[in-house]
Amino acid sequence: MIVMAIRIKLWADYGSYPLWGVDEIDNIAPEELPLSQATIQRLNAWQDTYDKTLNQDYPPLSDFPNQQAEMDFKQEGISLWKQLCLELAPDYEVFYQNEGQLFRHPKEITKKSTVQKITV
């Protein structure tokens, strides 16, 4: 019998947990997964950082305060993604969504491409 891994993605969205089902669109609380407390705390801090970018008065103007803050956020996202892959394998397949792209493996993202997307 072949058991399929549960597919989830790491993706920040305002007012939500940063984890989502891929096959069933569902927001997943980090505490519902077999993760270390350190990883759960990092996920929550990462989401809090994103939530703070929301411009409550005019959401289309939501943004990071500067390019360095945005780059730091994206680098932490990639680091978290790698950690999730380690902690959740083999029962979960973890994807990362960034800039409208869904990545399946960390090798698909390069530091150069992340920086280019920020500076465009």
C-alpha cells in the first residue's frame, strides 16, 4: 500500500497562520503539526513580521519598511521552509510560495533570484 505524503505550503497571508494545505485549501495552525517549539515560535514570529506590513488605512500600500527588511523576511521564509522539510519528512511534502510562485524543492530558489525579485 502506497501512502501519499500530506502536501502543505509555507505562505504568509495577512491575519492567518503561515501554513496551508495544498490539496485542500485550509489554513493550518503550526501547533497542529509535529514541529519543535522552536520552529513553531519562528513560524509565528515570521507571520507577525508579515502582519505588521499591512497598511490598515489603505491595504494596497502595504509593504516592508525597506528592501533589507523584505530580503530578511524572504530569507527567513526559505530557512523556515528547509526546517519544515526536515522536521515533517517523510509524512509531509512541504512547498514554499513566494512572489506568486510555488516551489517544491529548496534547490529551485537561488539567492540571486530572490534578490532580483526584490530589486525589480
